[in-house]
Amino acid sequence: MVKLRNLLAVIVLSAGPAGACEIRDFLTTDLPAMAKLPWIGALELAYPGMEVSEDRQTLTLADGRKLPTGLGDVPLSPQERLEDANISEQFLQTYPLAFDLTRREEPWFDPGRARNEPFFRALYGDSKEEVAASLVTVTWPGKSKASFQLSDRTCAATQLQAALNAIAAPGPDMDVYFQTIGGSFNWRAIAGTTRLSGHSFGMAVDFNTDLGGYWRWSGAAEGAVGPYENRYPEVLVREMERHGFIWGGKWHHFDGMHFEYRPELILHARLTGNRAD
Ligand SMILES: [Zn+2]
């Protein structure tokens, strides 16, 4: 038994960019025939091994741990959801796949910004040390010497490397977006809150902070954020989305440098009929 357990540990440790992670294109991957609610289909497709029970109340992770989905809880306002979203509420706002920044003009339209913290602690690790143990360094292949540390527990690091390789492919020079980068893994609360940032879980990256734009730095009041002058090109955003990353430039509370590995939200958008073009 001990030997078997050791063997399993070796298998788990060797999973990584050269191991278990196959590069996935979330904009074109086949969608299952939908007998299930879109958010359930999206979760199960995004994170292999994850399963939601028939009564939709319990989510079981690949390793057998269980979490409540919260479906049927008393509805929260979008503002309250930011503090305390349950798993099903993370899908109440559909992430827009089109490169149309008018949706963000609607106050509190921030798809992906309301996170269920227990879900991400279960996926990525329950402490700084536990998350850090699964980090992989991802390198921008262009001129700037930018690198990022993301977790590969969900294949986020592998997907980011594939996205950066695609962004660096011949075409318009994208190097400027990888200068003065904001970073990646950082176990910390979101500025002005006690909520853990997506950066805590090794699933988020900030590219060029000078070009990014962040609502809190703009001096705007929460819930009444004005215009956002985007300086990130569609082709970069599209490659990130293709590889499973949502973009904070589509949020009312804009965070234009911020990309976060949320393949379930890209798939959910497609399963609800949202299109990129
Ligand atoms: Zn960020």
C-alpha cells in the first residue's frame, strides 16, 4: 500500500507542462449535447473529473472532495455576490465573448469577478505554501524578459504558455504588452477588500500595467465607474480567451491588465449561445 501511494505521488508530481496537460482551444472545442444546465456542463468540461450531482446541490472534485453549489440559495445582489458568491452564482453574468466593451457600461456587470473562495482553495490550494508548490514558470517568447508563475494543477500554466506563444507568432509586434508587467502569483487580498485576489491561486496574470487601466486607480466610485479607454488589442485578448483566460477589460470595474484562467466561463458563454464574432 505504501509503495502504491508513493507511486501515485510520483505520478501527481510529474503532471505539468510535459505531463498531463494537453493544450486546449476553448473557443472551438466540441461542446457536449446539452442535457445539463450550461453552468454544470461548463464546469465539468473545463475541469476534467469534476461532477455535479443529479440534484445540482453538490460538486465533487476529481479527488473526491465535495463542495455545495449553493443552487437555490437566497439570491444576492451583484454587489453582495462579490463578497460571498456561491458556485452557481459565479455564472449569473455571462462573460461576453465579443470584443464589445459596451456591456461593461452597465453598473456591476463584472462576469468572473464574483468568486466562490472555497472553490478556488479546493482547486489550487488552501494556503500560500500549498498553491506555491504547484507553480510553473511561463516565459514570454518575445524581446522583453517577462515571465509569470502560474499553477499547473488545472493546466493554467500550460495554457498561458500556449497563449503567449500564439501572441508572439509572426504578425503585429506585441512586445510592448509584456513590458512593465504587473506579475502573477501573489497571495494577497484585493485592494480595499478582505477577499483573496485571483492572483492568490496562481491563476491570474497582469500584463503591462502602464497600458492596462484599473478602475480603482481612476478615482471612480465603486458601482459607478465611467468610461474605460482600452489599449489592449483584440487579437491578444482573443488568444487569451481561446486558451481559457477571461479579461478584466470587459468588467464594469475594469482591470485592463488582468487575465484570469476561467475556462468554465468561456465554455459557459458558448453553451448559452454567446459568440466571439
Ligand atoms: Zn490582476
